[in-house]
Amino acid sequence: MQSIIALDLGTTGNRAIAFNQKGEPVGQAYLPFKQYFPKPGWVEHDPLEILKTTRTVLLKVMHQVGKKNAAAIGITNQRETVVLWQKSTGRPVYRAIVWQCRRTADQCKKLSRFAPAIRNKTGLPLDPYFSATKIQWILKNIPLARELLQKHDLVAGTIDTWILWNLTEDRRHATDPSNASRTLLYNIRQKRYDPDLLKLFSVPPSILPPVAPSDSLFGYTSQKIIGSRIPILGILGDQQSALFAQGGLEKSILKNTYGTGLFVMTSTQTDIPKTPALATTIAWQFQGKTHYAMEGSIFTGGSAIQWLRDGLKIIKNVSQSESLAHSLKSNEGVYFVPALTGLGAPDWDPFARGLLIGLTRGTTPAHLVRAALEAMAYQTCDIVNTMRPLLPFVPSLLRVDGGASANNFLMQFQADLLNLPVERPRILETTAFGVAGLAGMSSGLWTLEEFNRLRKIEKVFKPRLAVKERRRLLADWRRAVERAKYWIT
């Protein structure tokens, strides 16, 4: 049976999943890669390790399903992370600077007077989260980058572009609008890199990848590298891909992805930013039409639980978090503001830092775990409540996905805080499923209607918390957030 392989290039690891025509996973592989934190607030990845793990998981899945059965490949990726590399050799000039990295906070502060104009063109707030100041930092601080630029031997891109370039037989240098629109360099109305923004951030247009529709033929995998010539028929940023899988072409879908970060997104009919607290972005360019989305990005979600495991070592595995949270009747006044790399939407404070508050002699590891899980729900609630008055519809439920959405405590608490049903699908890896759908439609495996029918519901969590208690919890959460803000001066 023919299958579509999705390459899901995440923040902590890379995954390949093959889906058959029924939308069922028939092969998958995953490999983590190392996180680098050279200075407080700095986050980096090794581009060569990202490439190696991508190749490995792709080859494993191709072996599982059979090379001849792979009809197409789709790529979805962590979006704002950037790599610069030598065009003639393919060697990176520096580690990948990750979307979570805060090193350019001061540069954004210096450019703050341009923030309204930037937002008007890109739909994005001026923040270190996005790609432009990361590229600017490498060009300014890495001599090899400047040397190669002068020799016209330097190219740049987000992770989709880096992997596309390395997998294709003709070293294809390209991206799609869902990724380009996250760079602070792309005018989402004119659908091109903006000359004024390129000049403002000192980014030469010659190093940037051309932008093609999300459902384009982006090239073929190299027979030499992969052992097979497979068309790459779709690229989507990970959150847009999750929205696509959740039925985002409909007008009244609200979704949240619980991954390394948290990303609340809904489709919108306009490219006009509605509030500085949220981003307006290109969702995808599909079947000749550009679709837009409104998004609230939260930098620390599931990664807070990983930090409790790997950094503080108070749990042995992530699955423990649910039982530990359930072991307490309440949070007993303990709150965790996970501003480990600053605060994203709706506060947008790169100078905030993590805060644990409400600790007593009776505080245990279970309290910290519960506080970290609750923080994901509180942050999501902040975004949804910011969105609600801006939406042309009244949300009837929240569709969820991502690894942490498997946690029943978190999903029930989320429904309680939002006072909305929370709908969890059978396939939690919707970032992979979305781009598989895009590539599958491009290859003729599915029609749009057929793909939408593949989505199945696993469980619905219904709210049951009293109004007074919900308001008290949210008020205390916001008091904690205010204490975490502007900690770095």
C-alpha cells in the first residue's frame, strides 16, 4: 500500500512517520538530539546532528514500509530556528540558533521604535523569538560568515530549508510561506521578502531561500543520499501543520499543540494584525490560495517537565507527572511561571525568568510537577482569553495535540480553566499528520474531503470546576506572572 512519509523536525528530536491511505501510522522512528545552553537564555542545536538524525529516521521508516511504497515526503519543522552554511561545502558556519534563544533581546530593544512598522508588514511582534535578529547576530559575530558572504558562498534558512538542501539531488534551496512568515523579513501582504526589513536587520537577500507554495514539488530525494528518488511535495511550519491536521481550513477551529512550547492557533480571513499580544501569520499557501492564522506562542510547555526530569532530576520519566499531580487534592498555593527563556504571548517579555512561588516546608516534588503541568493550562488560558473577543465565532471546544496532550490530568485541568470541552484526537502527532495530508493531496493519494474524514476523536474532557474556584486560580496565576516579569535588567 502506498504511504506518505512525514519528516517532523522538532526542537528536541526528529521523527519520521509513514501514513497509509487510511491515515494509519504504518512506520515510525524517532531520535533525540542534544540541546546546547552556552549562556543563560541562549539555546543552540548542532545542524549536522539534526541532519544525521533526520537521515537515520527517514531510512528506518523507508525500510519499514518499503522504498517502492513511499509515494511522497512532507517536511514539517521547528520554525524560527536558523542555520547559515557554506554553499560550496554544506558546512555550517555556526550552530543553529533556536527559536527559544534570547541572545538578541537587547538588539530588539534597540529597534523598538520600528516595532509598529514591523508588525504592520509581518504580523509579528518584534521579539528575539523570530529569525531576523538571529541571522543578524551570526553575520555580525562570526568572522567565517562574513568572509563567505563576501565570496558569495553563504546561504541561510530555517530547519526545513537546511534539511531540504541536504536531502535533494540538486541541493534545493527553498522554503514555504508558513516558515518565511516567521522570519520578521517577509511581508505577509505582499508575499515577498521586504526590502525595508532586510535593510533594517542587515540581512542580504541573496542568502535567503526562495519561497514556494506549501504544496509545491520541492524536489526529489537524492538516490546517493537516501537510496531512492522520492518527491518532496509539501513543507509546513510545525504549528501550521498541526492546524491543517485539526481541520484548520474550517472557520471555527481553535487548536493548541502541547509540545516543547505551546501554540494556540486559529484560521483567520485577514492578514491584518488585531492585537500586539498575538501574531498574525501565514498558515499555508495551498491550491493557489494564501490562508492566514492568528497565533499565541508560549515558549516553555512540555520542556518544563523535561527540565524537572533532566535538570532537577525530581522525576525519572515524563509519564510520572500525571500520577504525581493526581496525588495532591490541590496545588496548595504553589505556582510555577516557566519563563525559562522569557515569556511569549500575550506578555512578550524576553527579560522575564522562571519563578516558583508559594513554597513552604510542606512543598514536595509532587507540588513542583503539578505546578509545571498547571502552568501549561494557565498559559493556554491566557492566550485563549486574549483571542476570544477577536474571534468571529464563539469557541465551542479546544482541539489539542502534541505529546503532553496525552496527560489526562493536564487535559482535564485545561477544560476546567477554559470552561470548554477539550477534544483529543487518536493521532497526537498532528504536526506530522498535517504535512502528510498536504503531501498526500499533492501526490493524489487523498482529496481534501477524504483527508479530513481521516481525523478521529479519542476522548473529550468536559469542564467541571466551579466558576469561583476557576477565577481564583487564574487571578493567583496572573499575580505570579507579574512577579516574574522584567527580572533581567
